[in-house]
Amino acid sequence: MATTYSTTFYTSGGAVKEDRAMSGSNAGGLLGASFSETIATTVTDGLDEHYMQPAPANGNRRLQGFFISAGDMDTGGPTLDADIVFRTVLDGVVTDTMIYDSSVAGLFSAALAFKYVHSGVKLPESDSGTGHFVFKVNAAATTPAAANLTFVPLVN
């Protein structure tokens, strides 16, 4: 399994670029930052994962919803099974909270039209106060294709 990182939000070693992270303020209101990048074939050709963007995980946070769209990442068939999870580490335990289950909401092996998904998921806390939205491949693509993925979470 290989792990890659968004060049917008992370350094090549996986550290969060502080000037790109969502605010961790508890002042209220919706927090948002948009992820829109090409997912490389090297992510979808195996059981790999791509760290898309960080978000605050320091209290009573909820993902109210998100906008999502994607190109066809498996031009050879409907084999690709990939999800978006919110990854946190609390007391040394890694937890992946399901955000977008592609087998239910729309596969990445076909183009996804731009849509809004209501969520309401409570985001778990993390030791560092930061969690990560991760594109996680569960079954590799038959014919991997590089395609753009746009994900805009609305967190409060």
C-alpha cells in the first residue's frame, strides 16, 4: 500500500502546510477549504490512499455536507472501489470514519456529476487536533485513469 499527499495541503513528507489548513477556531460558523486535484493512476492501481486535506478534529465538529465531483478513474470497468474517509488518531488508535461510500453513493469508475451530499457526521477528535480526509482504494481499478476529484467539505 502506498500513501501520497495533496501538494496543496501537505509537504512531500506528509506534514500539513499550516497556511493551507482550515481554521481550528471554535468561534462558530462553517469552515471550508476546497480540494481539487488529479488523482494519479498510481493511486488507483492498487490498495493505495491519497491524503486530500486536513480538517480540525478538536471538539464537537460536524461535517454538515460536501460538494463532490470526479472523472472516470477506471476506464476498463466498474472494478474500482474507493471511499473518502476522515482519519484521526486518538490515544494511539487510528480511526477511519466513512464520509463517502462509493459503493452506495456513486462509483469512481464512472464520472460523478457535481453534487452536494448532506452529511451531519460528527467528526471524531484527534490527539493532534487535526484529522484528514483520505481517498482510500479498497479494490484497484481494472484500467486506472488519471482524473480530477473535487471535494469541498463544510465543517462547523
